[in-house]
Amino acid sequence: MDTKHRERQPQTRRKTAPANRRRTRQAAQEPASPEVVYLPAQHFSRNRLILRLVTVAAVVVALLLGVSVFFKVENHSVSGCDKYSAEQIWEASGIRNGENLLTIGVPQAAAKIMEELPYIESVRIGIRLPNTVYIEVVESRVVYAVQASDNAWWLVNSAGKVVDRAPDGEQTNHTKLLGVQIQNPEAGQAAAAYETGSTGTDENGNPLPVTVTQAQRLQTALDIVQYLEENGIIGLAASVDVTDMGNLEMWYGHQYRVKLGNDSQLLYKISCFKAFLADTKTDPYEEGELDISFTTWPDSVGFTPFGQ
């Protein structure tokens, strides 16, 4: 019996060994299941929540106090001013020393400056920590004379902003805008065209319909002088006449009567006029009529000396 037992023992090992290896390989191929850890529910602590809220509130209050204590207006700088002094501009801004630097109403301050000081065209306001305000202004370099409905002369810039009433005779020192009037002008405010409501009557005495408003005439006149500014040739322009919107005219000094035609391509027409003035072949003493309407002289500037 002992001999049979010894003979069966190796056979038993041969049968069980492959099965063990298969189970080992399967175990290696199968991903390990994540271990689930169950935590006991924590007890809600009202005191801990209150402590956290108080801490956050304290941090916010500390930041606000720091801003109000350390970032105050103490210095200011103003640049770009000529017509007005730096102190006039600073006073007009409404900003005062001691104000919180980070809560200054920049748009409101800029609007105050432009309203109180009409010659100011644009304003930029900036801050520099910890205590300085910077103000940069652009003043109107050129202003134009236009009549009000009461025939008084007023000065406006190319943006249409009324800057001042012209003293008697002062209008001759500025480019005059003819063929349009403004109503109830007020320094610092936008000019409003005076609408007459009628352009005349027909043969039966009936009022003719308004085809072009006075507002359109005013805007066209402002466009022309703005294009003259952009081309750097505004200096000698004596007048811009928008009485007839189909035949716009301009006098450049006493030398040239410039015919612009209608209000189309005005920027291009002014550019052509600039090129004509820059032509070295042009006699600086010749006088005459320049036609830039592009009707009689397509795509070119026509010149006819006076008296011909």
C-alpha cells in the first residue's frame, strides 16, 4: 500500500500545477478593484462655519481699509495744454487731493473738463500707483466762424463743438462757414443747425419742399474743413460755402476760387487740391479758378486764370 501511495503522489502534482498557473495568469490580467473606504459622517459644526465666515469678512475689510488708506490722490500732472493752464484743467476735472485713487470717476472727470473748457477736443486720464493722476488734453488748433440765427458770429471746431463767441471783427481771422446758420449756440455744446423750414416758393407762391436740411449743410461744411485739416492745408482757407449743395465752393486765400461740385468724394477732391498746391510748376502768384468737381475736367484739376 505504501508503494501505491508513492506512485500516485507525482500524478496528483502534475494535475494541479497547470490549474494553479492559469489562475495566477488570470489574476494578473484582471485589474485590481478599487478599495472602497467608508468614512464616518462628520458632525456639522456651526461654530467652525461662523469662524470661517468671520475670517473671510476680516480679510475683505482689511483689503478695503488698505485701499482707502494707502491709495489716495496726492500728486497730479497735466500735459498738452496751451489755451488753458494746467491748474484750470485740474480744477475743471473735479478730482481732489485725498480722494481714493482707484475709485475716481474717469469718464465723468473727462466730460467735466470738455464741458467747462470748450477749446479742449479730447481728454485722457490715467493713474499711477500709489498716488498720482495724469491728465493729457488735446486743444482745438483751428476754429471756424459761423453765424448764428441772430447774425452773431461764433467759433466752432471741425467736430462741430461751439468753443466761444467771436468778438466783433474776429470772424475775419478764421475760415468762415457760409450758407448755414446755427441756433442758440452755447460754448462747450455741439452746434445745432438753424432749420428755416422752407427753401422758397414756386411760381404759384407755394413753399418748395426741403430737399436738403440745414443740418446736412452744416455737416458738409465741417467735413470739408476736417479734410483740409487732415491734409495740412487749412491755414489759408478763407471760406467754405455750402449754399448750393450741388456746387460747393471754397476760397483759398484770395488766390484760388475752388469749385468742389457736389458732396461726393470730398476727401479725394481735397487730396487732389493738395497735390495741385504742392506742384512745383505752379506759380505761387497766379490767381484763378480751380475746378475739382470732376465734371468739366474728369479725374483732374482744371485751372482757369481770372479774366479768361
